[in-house]
Amino acid sequence: MTAARTPPANRFQPTDPQFDAKRMPSQIDKTLAQIRSELLTRFSEADWASYNHLVGWLRDTDVVSYALKVGDAAPDFLLPDADGRLHSSDQLRRGGPLVLSFFRGDWCPFCTAELCALQAAKEEFESVGATLAVVTPETGQFPRQLKRSLGLDLKVLSDVDYGVALSYGILFRVPDEIKAHYSGLGFDFGARHGSPVWMLPIPATYIIDTEGRIRSASVEPDFTMRAEPAQILASLRRAASTS
């Protein structure tokens, strides 16, 4: 466990366990890095302690070393979307590269910021022939609620029983201290995931070519940091130029 970071005294703000999309920072003309900075100013002292503990633990245990890397074969999958329709990895990458982004859930404002940014860039991804799909451990009504609350037109896939995140090497069991923190905020991951075991994916974005090979991988144990859509687009264009 790393030492808890001490933010400036006036930064502490209470965390609302019931996430309200209207309280998100405006994303107009802002990068995810800029939105991250704004969201961090809302952290309470308990949020900072939990954040430092989790990120420090993930770095100390080197969980990222198990994640799939560029050049690896992407595992095949068959997952349901928010409306219960099944999507296979083969079908998703049949017409071009697949952008596959793993996120923690609609309770995480860094995840919802990322999803809004991906939604805004969706047409640009499609203009270079790519398909975008996002994967969450949340099941049941939660993906539908997420799409409705944020106005998303994305393929939101439920990673039932954590199988896909596990196959990509980005899954970890939530430490007891972090479980206590999130439980105290009113979150029950067991109910959200349909599993008694609290697991989460490290947020990650992969670009997979039509042959099922990973062409780009962005895996960051600091859950507040995400790949910018512009970076993903640049990776897609590089992959196209070398294929």
C-alpha cells in the first residue's frame, strides 16, 4: 500500500453514491485528461485514500504484466448487449478493426466520461472502417440504464461471469479495503455483476484487426486515466497504414 496522497485542504467534496450524469463536467472541447483533473477535485479524503491504496496495490502486484499485449491473439467471445442480443468477436471485427474498451461501470465518473468521449468520436471511428464496442462486468438492467442516462448509441456488452476480462488478463479481485470503501458509498458489485465475488477489470482499450490480432493496447492501472479518442484514432490509422 502506498502512502495516501494529501490533496489541498479545500479540495475535499462529498462523494454522491448515486451518480448523476448532470453533475459531470461538460465535455465540450475538453480532453479526458482535463475532465480527469476536474473530477479529482471532487474527491473526499476517503476517496483519496481508497484511490491511492488501489492504484498502489495494482502497481505493487504488477497486475498489468498479465494483460494481453500488441501482437497477441485476441480471445474470441460471445456476449450479450444491453438489450440481450448476442455479439461475437468474429462478427464485430468482420468488416474492419474492432475497438474494444473495458470499463468498470456506470457508478464510475471516469468511466462515464470515457464513454461520452467515445460516443462523440464514434462516427470518426466508423469513417476509418472500425467498429466500437465497450465491455462492462455490469449485467441486468444496468447497461440499459447507462445507455439511457447518457444517451449512448454504443454496443455495451455485459461480461457475464467476468470471462472476457479474465481472458485478456485485466481482471482482479477487489481488495477488502476497497470493497469496504465502495460498500460504504452504497455500491453492491455483487448485485450489479450477478456474482458473489467482487471483481473489476483494469480499464483498457484494445484495437483488434480482422484476423483477430491485437494491434494496439492501452492498459493503465490508474483507473482515472483513459486513452483519448484522438489517440485511438491515430492508432487505427497507423494500423491501417501497415496492414
